[in-house]
Amino acid sequence: MSRRIIKSLPDMGKARNRMDSPKTVREPLIVPPAVAEFGKGRAYLIKTFGCQGNVRDEEILAGYLEAAGMHRTEIESEAGLVIINTCAVRENAEDKVYGEIGKFKVNHQKDPSFVLCVCGCMMQETGVAEKLVKSYPYVNLIFGTHNLSNILSLLDERLARKKDLVDVLSYPGDIVENLPSIRLDAYKAFVNIGYGCDKFCTYCIVPYTRGRERSRAREDIIKECQELVEEGYQEITLLGQNVNSYGKDFHDGTSFATILEDVAKLGIPRLRFMTSHPWDFSDEMLDVIAKYDNIMPCIHLPVQSGSTTMLRRMGRRYTREQYLDLVRRIREKIPGCALTTDIIVGFPNETEEEFEDTLTLCEEVKYDAAFTFLYSPRKGTPAAALEDDVPDEVKHERFNRLLKVVEAGVMSHSSQMVGKTYKVLVDGPSKKNERVLSGYTETNKLVNFEGPAYLKGQIVDVEIVEDHAFSMIGKLTKDPLIILAEKAAESLKEEPEAIAFLEAKKAVEESPSLIELRGQIEKAQKAMVQKAADSDDEAYEKAKNEYLSLMNSYKKDPVVLNYEARKDDLEELLRIVKGTLS
Ligand code: SAH
Ligand code: SF4
Ligand code: F3S
């Protein structure tokens, strides 16, 4: 009898279908008892390839595993459960995955209860799961992007039936909310606003691996973002394969501009989004970005090619001129906005002229950063069926020419940054040198500068001193301890102790009877001084008693007593803050 059960396999032909709008399900998380038993004290390791969408999936998978009692490890030999979270966007991403799977064969020999899972976009491709089963029989659990939230029940089933499982669905099904999650960063968070893609660019596998476009309900997005703000997150990136499509499936006027504005209003210090397709980038979106200081002036706007004929073959739905017009409108409405892009070189039958159009477009736009890719045919996509007459060496030569043009554009921006001061969100000490911090400017430039680790998660002013094109060297403009003290004072303003103190102080200042009493005390004080100057001992004694009795009534006034108590509370809080700072 086989030791493996194939529950379902994906079919990219079916995955192309776009079915009715999905429901949202909000069910509580249940950990099956056998999985809790299996999870107790077990270390898990997740290796993620691909885009931010996959990184967010890793956080959700980690949420499920930790709910089942497991803890994270980065040490491969220690892991009692491994998940390899794959990407299918280019062939080289896939090649890396096979190497990774092979590494974990030894874990089975050490620990018979070890479980190796493979999931993610690659599993959604027709034939890949079958290939894995044949060539890597020690993989225990294969699932896809659409049933990631079933991980605990799949593990339960595997434990109960004592068989390996393959379960990859062709359709996305419902939108699942209340997902558990262990975020990988304490200050920067990704929030999905929608899943899937309906654009079907002819080279791209994502619409098949991630399914039809579906937007998360506004209330679920707002709830997640509100919680992040309350937890002290400094940056949220709204995620979608094409964020501009957000809300179109609700047919009620909701758009990306509306959700972007709603999230900006929650007061997160930095708000970003990705990715925007140039085809449906509205002017309304530009207005919202321009209106809110906390929406970062940085837009990732993949162009893919600068040639209209090529863009048509890629199925991109815009022309070179329309793209350049959008760039012009962005720069007009959001001065200083950084623009980044993705470019594919070597799409089938790319002519020299078409390629040069890409070069001239890059020269004109001068991107702040560009991710350049060699075209990789993806089985099942329309472009994969095209014959190609361009030799590989021509593609590589074009790729190198493009890099030079991109670099010149990047440097035209970075060289102008030297001598100026920018707000940088500190990621923490750099891997190479713990005294060097790294972080990103509002326009997403990487800056390295000397500073203490306690500035992690703070937004600080950094002056740029050296330009290294793709990263900058800077220096803090203020003493780091002062920065921290200022931030503490700023956040103290919101503390209940500080608010109560200020209210009590105001009550003392504004109470009519206390104003009157303060007047009498002042008079009594003056009389006392006068009598002392006159050397009239008896009159001095009388004036002094009068003064002390007035002071006594002042101190016993309930409004003053309340003020003193609130002052003590505030001082106690300040002592705690001082202890944290020193
Ligand atoms: N939805 C996003 C991300 C898609 S994948 C977007 O539209 O921008 C990220 C990038 O990978 C794409 O922008 C594209 O430049 C590149 N890419 C996608 N398919 C590719 C392929 N078959 N070969 C080479 N690069 C590809
Ligand atoms: Fe792929 Fe195009 Fe969708 Fe981006 S917009 S995910 S490139 S199909
Ligand atoms: Fe890769 Fe899937 Fe993202 S194919 S780029 S992990 S959507």
C-alpha cells in the first residue's frame, strides 16, 4: 500500500478560470489535540522564496505552528518541522528550491517524527507536486497557496493516517480572516489588502499560482492596521499583486484610494503600498498620496519594457506614452516622489529597437531603483508558447547595457542627497558591524550610520555624508540619548498620568476660590516681610500666623490635594522612564 495520499493536484488550465466572488470566513483557530501533542517543544524552520506576499504567508504559517506549541529555529539540524515556501516567478527561483529540499533528508534519519513540508506558488504549477513526490520521496506534506490556512488540519490528517499527503487546490475558495500570525519585524508590517491577480500579463505565472483577484473586506484591513498602530508599529506596507484593483470586486465605489486614505487616517507614521500596475493608477490615488504626509513619496511602478509594441506582446495594457504621462503626473502632484520599477529583458523576439526604447525610457525617468530580470519562460503562460529568435548572448549583452543606464539614473538621485538631512526609520544594527545602524529614508533609500542599537524602530534625522549609489553613508544629527529622551517625552504626552496631571494643574490654576486664596496668601506674605522690616515682633508673629493658616487651608483644598497626588504619579512614571533610558 502506498505511503502517500494524493488528495488533490492543481491544474493551471482550471486555475485560469475566474469564478464568482468569494465569501469571507471568520472562524476561530482550533488546534487539533494530536497536533498540539506533536508540536510540544518542537522547533520549526521556514525558508521563504519570492515576494512580500510569500513573506506574509510565512508569518501566517508561523502563527499556526506557534499556536500548536512550536518555536522558531534558524538551525537546520535542530528543526523538527521544516516548511519550504516556494516561488515560481522565474526558473532560477525554482532551481534554488530543489537544492533546499535536498538539505533536509538527513533530519529524517535523526528524528523519525520529522516533517518536511513544501508549499507556495511552485506547488500550484501543473506537474510540480508529482515531480517532487517522485524525486524527493522524503517530502511529507505538499500544499499550495490556496489552502495554507489548513496546515494544522493537514498535519492532523497526516498524523492520524500515518501517510504523507499532497493537497493542492486549483481555486482559491473563501477569504479566510482571523489568521494567526507571528510577524518577522517589530516595527515594519505587511498587510494584505487583496489576493491574486487578474491581469494575465503574457509572461507571468502569478495569476495561475495565486488565483483570481479578491479584495479583503475594509473592516478586516482596518482592524489589522489599527492593531499594528496600537502595538507601536512604525510602518505598514499594503500588499497586493496589483493594489490599484482593490475594491473593484465590491462594485460599490470602493477603490484603492479609499482604503489608502482610511489607513493613512489611523496615524501610522509610515504607510507604503505595492505593487501598482501603471494601467489602472488613478489621479484620485495621486491626490490621496499627496494629501497625507504619512503616505511615503515612493511608488513602485513596474514598466517591464519601454516599447509600445513589446508592451502589447506582454499584455500590459498601456503604451510607452501613457506610462511617461503617468510619471509626469506623479512628479507634478508629488514633488520629490521616488519611482522604482521592474524590467524584463529578453522577452521573445525583442528587437534591438524595442530594447533601445527601454533604455531611453530609463534615461528619461531616472528611476531611484530598478529590478531587472532576464525573461524566463513559464510553462502554461501564453508567452511560453512563443518561438524566440534572439540568441542568449544578445540577451545578456542587453541586460548589461540596461544595468549601466539604470545605475546612472539611480546615481543622479543619490548624488544629490549628500549634505542633506533625511528621516530614517532604523531597522537595527547592520549584520557586518553592530555599531553601524541601517534604515530607510521616506523614499526608501538604504542608509548606514553609526549609532546605538537602542535606536531600532525609531525615526531619526540622518545627514548623508557619502553616496554609494544603492546605499548611503550618513551621520546622526543629534546625540542618540537626546533623540530617545525626546521620543519618550513625546509619547509621555499620551500617557494617562501625564493627561491627569495637566488636568489637575489646570483645575488649580482656574478655581475661583483658589485664585482668591492665592491673592490673600500673597498679601499676608507681603505684610509679614513689612513687619519684619519694621522690627515689630508682635505684629510679625501675627502676620506669620495669618500666612501659615492661609497656606494650611490652601494645601488642604481638595483640588490642590488632587494636584499633588497626580504630580506624584507623574514623577513615578518619569522615574521608570529614566531607568529605561540609562
Ligand atoms: N504583481 C507584481 C509583481 C509580479 S512578479 C507586478 O505586476 O509588478 C515581480 C516581477 O517579476 C514582475 O514585475 C516582472 O518584472 C518579473 N517577472 C514576472 N514574470 C517573469 C518572467 N516570466 N520572467 C522574468 N521576469 C518575470
Ligand atoms: Fe504578473 Fe502582471 Fe499580475 Fe503583475 S500584474 S502579477 S506581472 S500578471
Ligand atoms: Fe513568486 Fe508567487 Fe510571489 S510566484 S513572486 S511568490 S506571488
